[in-house]
Amino acid sequence: MNDFSSSTCFELVSEALEDIEALHDELQGIDEDKHASHRVVDIARQLVAFKSVTPDDVGCQLWLAQELRTLGFSIKHLPVRDVSNLVASIGNNSDARFAFLGHTDVVPAGSTQDWQFNPFKLTEHNGCLFARGIADMKGAIAAFFCAIEALVTDFGVPEKELWLLLTSDEEGEAEHGTKRIAHFLKQQRIAFDFTLVGEPSSEAHVADTLKVGRRGALSFTVNLHGKSGHVAYPQKATNAIHLAQNIMQALLSKDWPKHCDNFDSTTLQFTHVNSGDFVDNIIPSQCQLNFNIRYTPAYDEYELVELVRETIEEHTLNYALTTSNPCQPYYCLNNDEIPSPSLAIVCDEINSQCHFTPKLSTAGGTSDGRFIAEISTSVLELGLVNKTIHQVNEHTKTSDLIQLQQLYYGIYKRLLYPTLHVHSTAQDELLQLR
């Protein structure tokens, strides 16, 4: 019988644990090195190195255009003022067109001292990639590029047309970006059967959530006119602030009766109130109200304006009303809640690779999908996890970025090479019969 003292046993266990920990670190290092050398990580590293804060693209699209040309893409640059726009296409058969929509601009990084790493140098740490714009949305652009690069390498020029649409004006006012691209394409009579938007739609895990639509948005400015006077003689004046208060209360208490399944309700939020320069003993004669309405597809812009006018005119006729920043709602399902064929393909590919069914959502703010919806039968958003977007230390899991590339590969393989997919499906069915 072996005679081990307790101290000897402790030493042996400690040594074994140290060996296990060293092996774990070595394996983790191998895994991280494998990810670090992955093509999609390399492309993402190149993209985030461009400090393309809205709207200055600083050459990001020019670099990407060169890479796309090597795959056979036709390139057209559509600069508008200080905004860069890129339209690229590949494929010869125009009986079906598919698109990928994205943006190369990012929000400011803020103080670099607040970041754990240089925000414009991709850094891999603990299985995550850190950089400004990696999640929103240069990571998705890298995933798309690498997916198409692999498809062209594997199967040649696509059987159907594929278009890549990029702007540097998504994070800003969005007046000279995708809106202008859509206008250009409309003039060329180019429309799409399906557009995939690379916005960070996922919540906890990549592809757990798909954005199948967005509420519309419309901003209002109301200038109310009263009559100034001394605060001691209110009966001789009309207080524009009091008038504004009544109108605000009426609008806030208004019932928006039209509802739409799978959409948050129509809502109104006041964003600014201004009665001019303050003087302690003068009743103000002017007051400006600013508010924004987020609305479902059950309403249209004209209807909203008329409802607001009716409410205001219950209190005064002495006013001026203007609207701005219109954003149309869109929805990927039809009135019978039947998914489009493209949505069915995306969901099936996610289920095949990730083994779950994604949640379909219309939550969140507006996206550039609203512009392309005018020329695309179906618009869907699928991108990385949005947990850290616009934040200090923005990051994504390396495995998520690789997974997104694999999903894009599978989705566009089905869309762009349909005969290949039909042949593959027939072979699978034959094997099952055997």
C-alpha cells in the first residue's frame, strides 16, 4: 500500500491543476490564433482602421471597391456633397436581383482614454473583437464580403444579380446617403426582389432576432401665436405657453385607434418647447413646440398631419405647422402574416446552422431600410449583436462574426445559385430514399 502524506497529495494535485490550466491557456491561444487569422477578421481589421466618422469616409469605400473589383464587381461611386456612396454589382441574369445594404460611417469614438483599446485598431481579447464600428456595422460588411468572395471562388459568377449598396451617411441626417442611392436606382429602373440590411439586429446571440419591419417617423414643428401683455393683467393677453400646454395635453391624451399586429403602438413624444427670451413680467406671445410621432403601417403621413391639425384647431387657428424628416414604415410580411419567400429562406438557413428559429421583430428606431423598401419587394435586417453599439468599448464575439459570415454564405448561396441548390436538394432526397 502506497504511503502518501497529505502534503504530498496536495503538491501532486497542485501540479496537475497547473498543467491543466497551462493546457487550457495553450488551447485557448490556439483557438484565438485560429480566429485571428480568419479571413473575415482580417477584412474587419482593415475596415475599422478607417476613421470614417459620419460623413467622412476617409477612403474606406475606395479600398473596399478595389477588393470587390478583384471578384468581378462593377463599381459606381455616387458622391453627394461630403457623403460617399458606393453601388457595386455582379451577375448576369437580371430576372432576379438581390442586394445587401450597409454603411461605412461610424459614430465618434469619444475620448480614447475611456477605451480599453485603440478604438480604430481591431483588438481581440477574451474571444471578442473591440473597435468602433465593429458591431455597427463594419463587421457585417466584412462578413458579407467574405461570404461572397467564398461563393465566387467556389461556384463562379452568380446566376442572379447581386448588388452592394454602401453609404457614409447613415449615422447622420441620412439625406445624401441611401436616400440618394435609392433615387439613382429608381431612375435606372432597378428594383430588388430582396434586400438584406446588415444592421446589428441580434440581441443576445447572432441571428436570434430578425428585423422584419420598422415603424415610420415624422417630426413636427408648431409655432403658436398669442398676445403679449403684463403678467398682472392676464385678461388683456393670450399666453402662448398656456395655449401650448393645452395643445400638448390634447395631443398626449389622443387615442391612436389604428393598431398593427407585431408593431409597437403609435406614439408621440415632445422633444422641445421654446417661448423665446425670458422676461419675468411679460406674458409670452409666441411658443414653438417640437415633437416626433412614431407610427405603424396602419397610418400614412398625410393622415397623421390631418389628425394633428384637427387637434390644434380645437384650441386655436392662429398657428403654423411644418413637418420634417419623414421616414416611411415598412413590413416584410403581407396582410395575412405570410412570410416572403426570402424571409423563409433566411429563417430556414438560421435554423439549419444555429438550430433555433429567430424572433421576428419591428422594434427600435428607423434604419436605412426605409429608403430601399421603396424599390425592394422585401427588406430584412440581419446583423451582429447590438448590445454595445455606439458605446465605449464596442465589441462583438469573434465566433459571432464568423457565424454571421457563414449565415450570409448560406443565404446568398440559395438566392444566387438556385440551380445549385435545387440539384443539392434533389441529391439529398435521393439519398433519403435509399
